[in-house]
Amino acid sequence: MVMRFVGRHEHSLDVKGRIILPARYRSSFDTAAYISKHTERCLALWTPEAFERKLDEMEAIFDRTSEDRAMVRAWASGSTEVEMDRQGRVAIPSYLREYAHLESAVLIHGAITHIELWDPEEWTVRGVPGDAELADPAPRAPFALTPSTVAPSALAPSPVPSRYDPQGE
């Protein structure tokens, strides 16, 4: 069975840089978990199975472009196995706490395939805009626009100038 994580919890780091995982999430982990740098300066906590799937994803994109390789290297070097103790505490390495700006308060969010750990101020800037999108979603195209689904006239060069104008005009 694939584990799914939902919900939001507010916790604090203890003096040793540990977070107590909410009881509802603990049953998904034995004693091992993986923690990694994640998008928008949060951390991701993965079950071993979910981490293996993420490793497969990262391996698949490694050879696409130099930007992908750089991102995969940053992700892999910013990932580590962690242990969960009997009280459900997970020690977060200092370099990961620094990356995510975790100092005291920590928001623990279910993100379906993993758990995200956020600095509350960072969440206000990066996560809260998603609430507005849920409340008033922008219309979305029902399918991806590709050359076969777009009229040829739409593919013609645009007469609108680019943002970058070296002459300042």
C-alpha cells in the first residue's frame, strides 16, 4: 500500500535540532526515514519506499541537461538517512536546518507522497499563495498545448518585443 500524507501540524525543534513527528505519520515509518532538501527551501521527509521512487526519478533526469545534473547533485548531497527514536523524534542535520531556515517553530505538512518541514515565515511567502489559488483557481487548459493542438498562426513569431532591450528602448 502506498502511503499518503495529508494535514498540517505546528511543532518546535528541541535543543538538539530534533522534531517530533506527529503520531498520525509515525506508523508509516519503521525506524528509518530519509530527509532531503526540497523545493522552495523546505525539507522533505520520505519513507524508505518513497525515497527509492524519488531516487529513480532523479536518476532518470540526471543526463538530460547540465541544469538537471546540478539540481540532482544538490538534491543527492542534501539528502540523508535519519533514524526515528521511540518517541517519534527525528534529528535534522544542521546543514539542512540552515537550508530550510529552521530555528524554532516548524510547520509539518503532509504533501501526499512525503512530509514537508517548513519555517513558518517561509511558508507565508511560498506556501500561502497556494491557498489563494485554491480559493479562486485560474482557468486551466484541458490539455497541453503542442504544435498539433495549436493553430499554425499561433506558432508564428510574436511582434511583441522581448523583455530585454540592450538599447533601453
